[in-house]
Amino acid sequence: MKLSTEILILGGGATGLGAGWDAALRGFKTLVLEKGDLAHGTSGRYHGLLHSGGRYVIRDPQSARECAEENQRLRRLMPSAIEDTGGFFVSTPHDPADYADQFIEAARQCQVPFTEIKISEALQREPLLNPKISRAIHVNDASCDSFDALHLLANGVRAAGGEVYLRHRVDQILKDGDRVVGVAGENLATGERFTIYCDIILNCSGAWAGHIASLAGCELKVTAGKGVMIAMNSRLVNTVINRLKPPSDGDIIVPVGTVSVIGTTDTAVPSPDKYSIEDWEIDLMMNEGEQLIPSFKNFRALRAWAGVRPLYDHDTSKDSRVMTRAHSLVDHESRDGVNGLLSMVGGKFTTFRLMAEQLVDKACEVLKTDRKCLTASNILEPSGTKLHSLTKRLADIEHQSPISNPQSPTICECELVTREQIETHLKESRSPILNDLRRDLRLGMGPCQSGFCAYRAAGIIHETLNLSATQSNAQLLQFLQERWKGERPVMWGHSLHSLELNLNIYKTILGVDSLKTEQEVEVYPTERTS
């Protein structure tokens, strides 16, 4: 397969899709390549916080201002992906007594909106909070479903005339002298080789940006900062809860969908593809959770997972926790003498639109054309779309009762995913991968962790896409292995009971052991690797 385009974007996370949407709106022929599924990388593996800027007001004022501005823009651009939870910064007995005053002064200087509220009001809104907190400051934090957000962006790219190719891995960057002219790689779904020629490449591959740059002969040192998170089995809070102290491990709880997420650790790892979740990380976060919610350990932990932050700091000897979260635009012509390649590294999900704007502005400069950015004033959804609410899926199902639509029963009770949603998604994507349904519809992400929905969904995939029994079984086993990996680090108490139930459903009732030899897929939760 040979194609050509004007702007080729490598990486289909938030920044890459944001750049694709921006470039397509400016009238460029645009193509985005992603080696996995949407939200396969870092954009789909974070705690779901839409920053108010509060976490950066003291240490990184510029990032704080950018987050505060982009927070408000994204609420207008993609409201259905954002829940207006609000956020509290609270001072526990273990936090510095003077930090709250420093926070307030810094927030004023950064123009990050805040309001200090009474402790009684904070405890009324969040009854499980530590009653010994001494200060509580409200900010405009929110939670964001990155899976929904990235689908909106991908649809925005296509609606503006651009293209998004998933499961296309680049393994060569083509050059003519000192100029980048295209890429070559493999379609991972079909095994077909492809070549794409372009006028300029925008490297938006996050923690993998250094690898992409190396294919063009450029050195780009990006530190992969691993962050481990734990999902709890219910919404312990309905407000994002932060601690009034310098950012550290286990200092934030974010309500996302039907669960709460506590995070995160921050440890530099050699590779963004291979890293483990350590026992000390789980113990640390569960202990830190007790400072915010004294009964935290009594609640059931569902699973642990990790993502890697793409940290770009000229001082690579720093601890990853203190490396800047700011983004940087690297022009490889001025820095490395390689024309036609720009890299965007660092940054946060909240500021992806701004990062994309700055990147495409630079691309316009390189291509010697003047085209105005339109993403700040455009929207990705119909006018009047409301912000997400927790009850929306239930309300949608209640409007389509089993009596009026008996062919669309609920397949995933935890996340309220119906058969009709699954069939519609399969017909549009033609993807047989069960993990895609998880990322795209949240199937299997609720409290039962796919105990009852995975085999149902596998059957629907089998029927809808006419897969063989062997293919369907392989998808089910791969999905279960991915789910069970994350349960291994938190396997105690109620979590262990739940896992034993799920194992017995699949092993004893469904007989996955009999499929294990045929598929050569390990289905037992023995691996700690994320």
C-alpha cells in the first residue's frame, strides 16, 4: 500500500488526534497513524483527571495557567466526555500546616479559580472524608473519560477530511538526504506493508517519541515516568480529592464512571513497553488513601494498572517526580539538521489542544503557509450537548425498556452496556478484539471485572463477525489475561473472593482450561507486568 499526504502524524493519543483535527480543519491533507487502538497508550492509562491547574500553582505556574484555560475550553468542545465533579484540596493532619496559604497565594497569581469552603460543607458533600481535615479549597477539577474523548477527536479528524489509521506500526522513516519524506511500516491487523509519503511528520508518540526520532537519526531523550493507579469498586467520593502538600504518591482520588481511582506513583522506567507493578507501590497508595478516607482499606480494590508519562527535561538526572510536566516542541531541523520532522513531548492530557495548536502552527511555518487555528472556536459535538453525568447510561436504558426493545438486553450490568451498543460498534469497527470493546464501551471495567459480561460479548463477536470458534476463544482468553493481570497486585480480602468466583466461572463452568493448550495462551493471573 502506498499513500501520500501533506501532514503525517505519528501517534493516535490525545495530542496526535488533536493535531490531526487541528491540521484537517486548517485544510491540510492529514493522516494520523496509531500502532494500537484508540486510547491504547498513555492517554487511555491515566487517572482521568481534567486539571484545574491547582496541582501546579506553586511549582509550575505556566502549566497551571494553561490547565485552567484549557479546562474551560474542553468543557465546551467535548462536554459528553467530561463530568463536572469539582475538586477539593484538603489539608490532613499529615500535611504541612502552611501549604494551604502558599497554595491560595499562588492560585491568585496564576489566576486559577478557587474558593475556600468550611470544613462542615466539605464533609457534608463528601461524608467519607477524613473528619480531621483543617482546610478545604474548592477548584474546577473534573473527570474525563479519555476513551470517549479520543473517539470524539478521531471523528473530528474524519469529519474535517482527515484520516485515522489504527494498528499501523511505523518501523522506518524514509529520508532524501537530510529531509524526511515519509514512513514505512506494517498493518498489524493484516500483515500488509505500507509506505506513506508526506511533506512533514509530526511526532506525537508520547513516551515512544524518542524511538520515533531515532528512526530519523535524531536523539530525543524522553523519560518514561511510570505511574501506578488503583481502581476501587465504587465511587467513594463524587468530587476529585487532592491533598494540600507538594505533589507526591497516592495524593489524589478521582471519581471516574462507576469507580474511584487513587494515584499515582512516579518512577522512571527504562522502557515504556515493559514495566512491572510492585508490591510497595500498592501498599503505599492504600496507606495514603487512609489519610484522605480513614476507612479506605476496608473498601474493595478492583485492580491496579500503570501508564507512562512522557517526561522531557534537559536534566535527565532528576527524579521523575520533580521533572517538569510542561510540554516542549522540538524542531529537528534547527536542532539536528533533519528537515521535515517536528516532535511534541511532555505535557498533560488537559493541555492536548494547546499542544496541538502550537505544533501545527510550527508546521505551517515550516511549510511556509499561514493558516489560522480553528480548534479553540470549533466544537466536536452538536450544540447543546450536556456534560456527562453518572446517571446518563441508566437513563438511556430506561428509555429503551426490555419490553420495547427485547433484542437489546444489558450485557455488562456494571457499566450498563447493551447488546445493541456492542453490535453497532462491531459493525462500524469490524474489530474482533474484545479489549477494543473494553476501551470503547467500558465493558468489563466495573466492579465484577468482566465476571459475567466477557463471555457474553465474545459470543456476540462470534455471531456478528462470523468468527470461528478458535478465533472467538482466543479473543476471550486474551481479554481475561489482560483483566486478571491487573488484579494480581491487589489480590486480598474481597478482591480475592471475587477473583476466585470469576476463575471458577471461566475454568469450571466454561472450561477455559480445555482451550489453554490449543491456544497456548496463559490465562492465570501470575504475571505482574502491565
